[in-house]
Amino acid sequence: MRNRYIGVTLLAALSFTAGQHIYSREMADDREEVLRIQNEINQLKEELVAIKDTIAFQSSLTKALENMKEQETVIFDKVSLNEGNAYDKTSGIFTAPMDGIYSFTWSMLTQKGKYFVSDIVRNGHKVASNYSDGRGHDHGSMSTEHANIKMKKGDKVWIRTRGTWGQYAHGGDWCSFSGVKL
């Protein structure tokens, strides 16, 4: 009887150990699956952040601008790209949605005998200037300027006339303003 008791006890212990081993193996498989899924989720999160962080815009003038006032904002009213929705085509102002370095380019075309001088400004302070002068030429004059600007979230950038030198800028998409977060 005692041997039978020991045998049953050993059988129960072996069954328990075998069950634990099977359970542990299933748990290990489950842990590997959980880790694989967590890695996949983290990779997707990184891709989502990269997509979310894409900030870029391209805009142009559809109509000519003439005799603009001193330091008047140039509103590039046609927007062909606005990833991140940071450029406002009604105000002509780009607002940084996050800290970073942004790269801006703007081109201005004036007609012969006219001129158009503009500045890019951050929060109202001049960063760079663009001078397009068609005086003394048999044709118009186009100029392009570029500026890399370190910005904080909420900082604003726009193009404005320099003094009262916003005499004439062509419409018809000849003049443009674009930017991208580096």
C-alpha cells in the first residue's frame, strides 16, 4: 500500500512537472510572440512619428501685386502642398508646429521698369532679403532667396515688403514661397 502511495505521489509529481514544462514552453512561445508584436508596434510608432513630423509647404501668387504698403505681408494664396497644415494661405503666415530648423525659399518676379524688395521675417524680425529690380532692363527680373531658420513651436515666419519697395510682383504662379522642416 505504501509503495502504491509513493507511486501515485511520484506519478502526480511527474504529471505536475510535465504540465509545468509544457506550460512553461507555451509561456515562452507566448513571450516570444508578445516581444515580436511589441517590436512591430514600436516600429510602427516610429514610422507614424516620422510621418507626423513631416512639415512642408509650397505656395504661389495667383494675381499680381502692385504698390504694396510698407512692411505689408505678401500673401501667397495658392497652396499646392501643405503637409502639417502650418502655412495659412489667408494670412500668408507659416507657424512652426514644433521646434526645429526650417528651410525657406521665396522667388519674386517683377516686370521691366519695376522693382520688388521683400524680407523674410521671424516673429517680425528680418532674417534675409530678396531684391528683384527690373529697372534699366528690357525684360522683367526674377530673384530667389533662401533662409534656414531655427524656430520654436509657435514661431511665425512670413514674407513682407521692404519699406515701400513692393512696386510690382507678377501673379500667375511666377512668385513662390516654400518651406520644409529639416
